[in-house]
Amino acid sequence: MLSAMTTPPPATDAVTRVRAFNRFYTGVIGLLSEGHLHTPHTLTEARVLFELAQSQDAAVADLRQSLGLDPGYLSRLLARFETDGLVTRRRAADDGRRQVVALTDAGRDSWRTLDRRSAGEVAKLLAPLSEADRRRLLGAMGAIRELLGAPEPTADPLVLRQPLPGDLGWIVQRHGAVYARDFGFDATFEAFVARIVADYAQGADPRREAAWVAELDGAPVGCVLCVRADDTTAKLRVLLVEPAARGRGLGSRLVAECLRFAEQVGYTRIVLFTYDVCGDARRIYQRAGFQLAEQRPIRAHGHDLVEQTWSRPLGAPATP
């Protein structure tokens, strides 16, 4: 009988590095200062004020549970707030056993001061960073949240944007890695994609050619190019969605963006080339209204494949 798999304990080096990061970050955000954000409040008090500002009345029991605070400590903290005129406490109207607490006008003023200063400190922290580095930082923070706890939902964490320096190299590298993993393609496929990307980088006409990178939580997870075939025909090239980002409709969004651009700049037809083994991509193209125009057997990238050409007129609706 197979024994249950267990996660090995963390290595000493990993523990040391996490502790070092904690010491670094507490210093960066000023948690070692005597008063948090140059106010008379501790960090814990500031967090309680923040939670209270999110609602008119907060149940003390819920507050204690959500923040993981000792009941006696929270009771003393709220009593001090009440003495200072920052909160009021009373029994809940629907249940006399429950105590609720609310901020006074003075309490809301204290919270606004903390909130304003906190936003200002973070803005100063981000100011020296480039836009790309800010996205890296936010993506790393999102990864920490995801790995160590439930991440807060965002309205739309997926962004389609123009490529930044380094993104074109990412497109080549990820095509090589993903197609090797999914289909066993050899290094000639990465070279093939590199030529496509190099041609785009060296001679793209911004009036009629474009590229998009899909970004999720600050990290690139997909891409597509729209390039000129001739005066009336565009080519959709190098569509890719990272395996971890599949199932979100990202491939369809990238294709739709490419079609929208191609039609907007005056193309009347769009074509693409793919291989018979790329079933997921083929289904995206079919849903977007592409039809198979021709195909032929070839030997490429270490395999016997069928190369396919798909096309569709622009302005035609997608197939349901």
C-alpha cells in the first residue's frame, strides 16, 4: 500500500531567507517606529481603526476573529479608544449578548490621517521604480498572498498591453519552452519564432502592425502579433497562453483584440498558420470565425506534422 505523500520540511536556508525578508520589509514600511506613521497609534491600533472604518457597526467578536487578537487585549484597546473619544460601544439591538463598536467623528478623522499618510508612504516607495518594476513588485506581492493565504479578488487582474523592453525575448523563450513541453518540438521551433519576432521588432509599421502581451498579476502570461501580409491581408502570429493561465478565455481575448485592430486599420482579410497538433488553438480560431483554407504534410521541429492555413474575412461575425 502506498503511503501518503508528505511535504518535506522547509530547508534551513529557506527559513533564514524568509526571516531576513521580514526584517527588511518591516524596516522599509516603518513598523519599527515608536508611533505608526508618526501618529500616537501602534500598528495594531491602526489596523483596528481601519477595520472599523469599513462598516458602521462592527461586532467585537467578528473583529477579534478576523484579526486574530487576544480577547483581553482587544477589550483593553477598545476601552482606551472609548476613553479617547474614538469609538462608541453598545449591545447589539438584535442580540444583547453581542457587543458592537463604531467610530466616532474623531475616530474617523484619526483613521483618515492614517490612511492618507499610509498612501503617501507607499507612493514614495513606488516612485523610484519604473512601470515594469512596479508590475514585478505587485506580481511578487500577489504571489506571496496566493501562496500563503487567500488572495483578495480583483475586478480584472488580467491586462492586455503593448510589449515593454524584454517582452519580445519572453515571447521567443516561452514559445520554445511551452511547445517543447506540450508537443515535444525541438529548438528549431524556437528559432522559427525568433525570426518572426525579429522581423516584427526590426520593421513593424505601427500604423498597420501591433503586438499584445497579456499580463496577470504583474507577470506576462500570453501574447499575439498582428502583422502585414499584403495591403489587404493581415497575419495573426505567435498566439500563446501560458499553461497556468489557461481556462480564462485569454486566448479568445487575444485573438479578438488582433481581429479588432486588423479591421480598424483597414485589412479586409486575416490569415494564420498553425499545426494539426495544436488542438486548443485551433478551437479558438474556429470560434473566432476562421476556416481551414489549406493544409499539407511537412517535417518540422523534429516531427511529422500537418501545416494548416486558416483564414477569415474581416467584418464577418464569429461562428457561435
